[in-house]
Amino acid sequence: MLMAIGAILAGLVLLVWSADKFVEGAAATAKHLGMPTLLIGMVIIGFGTSAPELAVSAMAAADGNPGLALGNGYGSNITNIALIVGLTAVIAPIAVHSQVVRKELPLLVVLTLIAGAQLIDGELSRMDGWVLLAVFAAVMGWSIYQGLRGKADPLENEANAEMTEMMEHPMPMKSALMWLVVGLVLLIVSSRLLVWGAVTIAQSLGVSDLIIGLTIVAIGTSLPELASALAAVRKNEHDLILGNILGSGIFNTLAVVGLAAAIHPLTVDPEVLYRDWTLMLALTVGLLAMGFGITGWRKLISRFDGAFLLVVYVAYTGYLLSTVVAVGTA
């Protein structure tokens, strides 16, 4: 058990660090190859913050642990909205100015409904996975097209400022390629370490790997989003906070779960639909209400909204942990 706990801690630290280095290397390489700044921000940086979830779920699916793969994908969405947005809003209310954000919010609701429809039969087949990946490709293609041709937007301005700051002192091409490869290799190694530790703990405690995926693994793989959100708070870049969270939500719902199912068909326990997916949908709809100003006079996520989201997260996590205790005392 102690070795498994050590593997999880080491895997999480290495996972977050390697994802960061992978993003730095990929972004610098793309810049040397002449890729537009906005495209780098939307594709590479967006991929990088969700790379831990993608790597872990893919590894879990390949190892035949569907609960861990699904728990990581859906658990990360729940963590991103309830914990990260909630904590960020308590620190500083999040104003919503970007039209991109206000378009992505209802889109994420629709994508969550599509994901729920696939869960009804209790299985995510390879075909379901390829459908999710195809939808993801279409969404990304449309987002890139809109971003390159659209009018100036607060989110785009904040993203450009972040990328400009990041690219002020770009690393040499050789260093960029080195960190691109090293980051990718360590992503795979750390994911393997994390999955092994999570599965071992789940077996030792006699609980499903789904619970481990929804809690420990989901929190750990969401650390890049948390770091990005806290950094954006300090810089007063409100739209970038929600933009990163929504982009990660779309990525998790479509690419993370889709790739896992495409690798290995996933058996879905009933509680995934009526407990975890339902909460994910409720949080997304709630964020939509907050983002469109339905819960207040101004279009912002207030400290009260943030506190409510945190209470929901604590209650949900407490419920999951109570099931672990119940199993352990049975």
C-alpha cells in the first residue's frame, strides 16, 4: 500500500511537470515553424493542460481499467467546475465578457448531453469512442477557424498576451525538440506509474477504480488547470480562467473519454450515469446560468456562486469517500 501511495504521489508530480515541459517544447517548436500565436494558444496550450487526463485515461483503458478512465475524465470536469472555478470565484469574482466563453458554455452542455446518451446502454463501445473523437475534431476545427477569422475578443486578447509573454525569450530549436520528446516520454512513464498506484490502492481497499479516478486521480490531473486559474486571477484575466476550464471540459468529454473507448470498450456502471454524469451536467448548466447573469445583476460568477460550487464539491467528494469507508467496514 505504501509503495502504491508513493507511486501515485511521484506519478502526479512527474505528470504535471512533464506536461508543462511538453507544452513548452511544443509551443517553442511551433513558434520556430511559424505557427500563428493564437493557433499555438488554442491547440498546443489547450492540449497541454489536458494532457495528464488524456495520458492517464488512455493508459487505464489499455490496461483494462474502464472505471479509472471514465472516473478521470468525468471527475476532472467536476473538479474543474466545482473546485477550481469555485475556489477562483471565492478569491475574486469572475466577470464574463468573452463571446467565445458564452458560446462554449452552451456547447459544453450539448456535448455533455451527447456523452450521457452514450452511457444509457451501460457501455461505451469503440464506435462511441470514434464518434466522440470525430465530434472533437469538428469542434476544434470550427474553433480554430473562428479564432483565426473572428473579431477581437477579450479571451483572445488575454490569450495573446499570455503567449506573447511566453514567447519573449523562446528556447532554441534543439532545446525545444528535446523537451518535446522528453516531456512526452515522461508523460507516458508517469501515467503508467499513476495508473498502477491507483489500481493497487483500489484493490487493497476493496473499492472500484472508478472512485479512485473520480477523486485522487481527477484532482491530480486537474492541477495544471488549477495553476493556470490561480495565475490568471493574479493577472485579472477572468475570461482566460473560464476559457481554460471550458476548453478542458470539452477536451475531457470528447477526447479523453473518446480515446479511452476507442482503445478498449468501456463497461459503464449505472452510478456513472445517475450520479457522476448527472452532477457533471448540473454543474455545467449551473455555470451556464452564472455565466449568463441569471443568478445576479451582472454577468459574473460571484463569491456566493463560488462558495456554492465549493460546497457541492465537498459534499460530492465526502459522499464518495463515505462509500469507501462503508466498503472498508463491511
